[in-house]
Amino acid sequence: MFRISRKVDYAIHLMASLSEQPKGKLKSTASLSKELEIPLPFLH
């Protein structure tokens, strides 16, 4: 078993969420932060 950092975990969740978005559709970092429960500073 291996451990991943919190930043890597956030990045994986973010990439998975973005890959599910329709092409050309934008989302704000604030909405992504709330939806994915990722602190906003990690997205800036």
C-alpha cells in the first residue's frame, strides 16, 4: 500500500470532475471547491 498527499488526492478528484464536464463548459473555481470539498486556495 502507498500513501498519497492531500494535494495529489485533490488533484485526482479535480481531474476526474473536469473530465466529466461537457466539452466547452466552464466551471468557476469557487463552484468546484464547494462541489468537491477542496479548499479554494488549492485551486488557485
